[in-house]
Amino acid sequence: MKLQHVDIHNAITALSCALDLVGVDEVRHGKRVAIMANSIARHLNWPELECLSSLYAGMLHDCGVSRIHEHRRLTETLEWVGAEDHCIRGADYLSACPPLAHLSAEIRYHHTRWEKLLESPVDHRVRLRANLLYLADRIDMLQVPFLNSDRILTEYPAIIAQIKTLSGVLFAPELVDAFAEIADVEAFWLAMEPEYLDEDLRNIGSHIPATLLDIPALKELAWLFSRVVDAKSPYTDEHSQRVAQIARQLAMDFGIKGYELEQVEIAGLLHDIGKLRVSEDIIDKPGSLTQNERSTMHRHSYDTFRILQRVFNDSKIPVWAGFHHETLIGDGYPFKNDNKELDLECRIIAVADIFQALAQDRPYRHTMSLEYIINDLQSRVASGHLDAKVVAKLAENAELYYRLAMA
């Protein structure tokens, strides 16, 4: 079985960038939580693996959040009703992804009070790691109003004082004490500025060797983030997974096999990862989009391309996923590439995406019949937007593809 060198550190950092898109107005929350949690863990002389676990859990701790309205609540108050919902979702996502399953328990409890955690049947080290995430997460909520301004230098003592009042209640006393010791200097807070944050993450990653992952592990990572993307709206539930199944079957019908076939499926799973940036108000809008809303929607494929370049830098996956809204006559987006620049795999994913979207209920229309969908695809062939051979191949076995789209 073919293995791929994957820089897990860069992969998790890139996936954190995808989660950052949910914030829209306030990004890098996951990275700040990661750096703060890692700093506190190192100050407490935790084992190296636990320090790295805190770093990666920090970057992924909000993987259960894909809706912008829910993300905004994360930066408004220390506690709120329903905070545990995204913890449970995130833990479920991670537990189903073996390369990252070891992070699921601490994600599950990262909004649980320390006093309640002490009563839970959870391993003590898991308690501490989960509570460390909670602590770093809430510290970031308190510093957000002062980010990227010198006001943080006058406000941070009040943040430390407020956290200290919650010792033994929300947070473990030993974690609060460690935070208070390392945060009582300006450097701790100035390191949260974007350029320094990214530089520090790169420096940490430079000492971590690349990991070999097999194809099933790569697909599990892709599956994890397809679930996060598709959870943005009830109208896009399982869209990415079904597009991936349709694209895989089409690729097989064209004789594509082996590693290339697996990459087609992964690209299908991840083709909409950039949509995390798009508000659910736009995705769920029952009427036509305004010009500004359409512009926001159009950028998602570019964000997909750039994020996937960081994870799969020696693969065609970023191209095949990021070009799924390009057309053969060059009037698509985001690059306006034409047929000379579109691999067969790009054309396959473009057809699979439209086919599945038309077969799925959307806020502005009901699911379309198979006959309607085939006619629609053929009209797009006639206008020069879709590949005639790919649409013809799908039409040969249309009932099978319709079942894949609807299953």
C-alpha cells in the first residue's frame, strides 16, 4: 500500500486555518489557544508528548464548530448554555479519525468546569489536558478585545486577576498558578500577534519529523473535515461525502485506479473546505444572492486550494479540489482556467459536485428529478462549461449515480 509523507504539524496547522475561517471577523483563535496551552504545559514540565498533544488539541479544539453564529458565542462570555454541544460533536469527529483520535477525550471536556471534572470518571491526566484547553480558550476570549493593540499591555493584569478568581471552580489551581507565573510579562501577550504566532508555530514544527500515513489514514483526515464542512447547514448534510463517492465511481469508469483514484476521492471530500468561511446566512438563503454574497461564495474554492496546498504539497489534490468551479471556456472561478489547464479529475469533480447539489434539497428549491439533472448537465456541456465525455459517462449509468447522490 502506497504511503505518503505528511507533515502532521503543518497538516494540523492548515486544518486549524480552515477552522479559523469560521471566525470571519476574528481569526487565529485556535492557534492562540494552542500556543498558550503549550506554553503552560511546558512551564509545568509535562512530558513532551503531552505538550504536543496540548498544542494540537488547541488548534483543533473547536472542530465541532462550523457555524458562524455559534463561533461568535465563543468570544462573548465565559460560560453559556449549550457550550458542551460543540465539544461533543468535536470529540465524535476526532474519535472516528484514528490519526487524531487520541485528542478526542480532552476535546470532549474542554468546556467543563474543574469542580465538575473532579467528579467525572475521567483519567486525571485527561482532566488536566482538557481543563488546560478550557483555561487557554477563556483567556483568549478575555484578550480578544485588546488583540493587536498596545492596550493589552495595560489590560493583561486584570485578565490574570479575573482568572485567579476562578481557580478551583472553572480551572485547576495548578494550571491557574502556572498561567499567572508565565503571563505576568508583556512578552506572553505580544507573542499573540499574528506574525509572531505563525512564526512560533513554524519553529515548533521544524523540529517534528514528517510522518508516513497510508491511504486509509489520509481519507480519515479528509472525512473528518468533510463532516465539519457539511455540518454548516442541514441542506449540505453529507454533500462532500456523496460528491466523493460519485467522483470515485466516475474515475473508476474512466479507468483511473490505484493511488490516483484514492486522491480523487480525497479531493472530493475536501472540495468545499473553503466554505467554512461562508456564513450559514448565505448558504441557507432561500432567495437569490446579492452581488456581495455571491462574491463571498465564489472565494471558497480559492480558500480550498490554498489550505490544501499546505497539507498535500506534493499532490494534485489541491488542484482537483480547488478547480471544481472552473469551466472549459474559462469563465469559472477563482482562476478562470480553461480546458487546457483542467485535468480529467478536475472535470470529474466539477460534474460530481453539480450532480449531487441538484439531487439534494436546497433552501431555494427541492431536489430535482434525475431526468431534469441530466438535461441540466447536458445544457452545461452545450454552453461549454462541463466536459461532454464526463457527463456522457455519468448518463450511461445515471440510476447508479442518482442513488450515490441520494444515499
